[in-house]
Amino acid sequence: MIGTTTAAARTPRAPQPKPATDPATGAAAGDTTAQEHALALAKAAFDYETELRAEAEREREALEALMLAQLKNEDDIMKKWIAMIE
């Protein structure tokens, strides 16, 4: 009997239990303290990264200002040297 299919009896599946932990925080379901702790850790990490970026930006701006001051000084020296030759 080629091409015939037999329908197997399907049994209904039992309802699946909900996970005991929150997948985002790993905290037990309904455990708000652990969730708050996880959020506090995420906030602290974000704040730390923001502080690092701000400090790097301040350092870049200071170095840029120093470079511009040095270029201005070199330009003034060059102008005085040219004036001395003329």
C-alpha cells in the first residue's frame, strides 16, 4: 500500500509549567528584590560607562586646546622669525 497514510492517535499535551525564574534577571518569579538588585547593577554599569566616556571626552578636548595653543605659539614664532629676516 504505497501512498496511504495512517493517522496516529494524538494525545493532548499537558500544559507546560511557567519558568521558576525570570529569564532577564535570573530572579525567582515574583521576587522584586532580586529584580531591583539586577536593575540597580545595570544602572551602575551604565553610569560607570557614561562617566568613562565623559572623562575621555574632557581629556580629548584638553589635548585639542593644548595642540591649538602650541600651533598658535609656533605660528607667532614663525612670524617673528620672518619679520627678523626682512
